[in-house]
Amino acid sequence: MFLALSLALILSQADPLKDAPAITEEQEKLIKLMGDEDFRTREKATADLAKMDYKGLRAIYKAAQSSDPEIRARASRLVSHYYGV
């Protein structure tokens, strides 16, 4: 619940994605892999997206709006980590 509230607070602020790069095909694949059946695959995809730092921020926000609860949860943790909340 705390993560959801943190994410909502961050999203309600001025456009944090104003200067963020567009989502790449690689990032789209990583978003899908964050919901994979295999735990190691999910972990690697999440770590790979996190390593992209600001370049992956737009993809992380997209993932946070996924219909897949696993992807949403992982993306919420990445947003919280990025903003230090």
C-alpha cells in the first residue's frame, strides 16, 4: 500500500518524464519479462531495467500501469528506489 501511495504522489507532481527518452524495443521486452513465469527471468529483467536509470524511467512508468500485478509491483519498487522513497 505504501508503494502505491508513493507512486501516486510522484505521478501527481510535475511531469517527471518530460525529458525522459522514448521507450525502446529492448525496454518493452524487459517489461514483459518482468511478468514471466520464471523467477530468475523476472529478477534479471527488473535488474536490467533498473540499470538503465533515467534512460529507463519512461518504461518503468509504463510498467507501473500494467494489468499484470507482478509487473506493477516490480515497477513500483523501481520507481520508489529511483526517487528514494
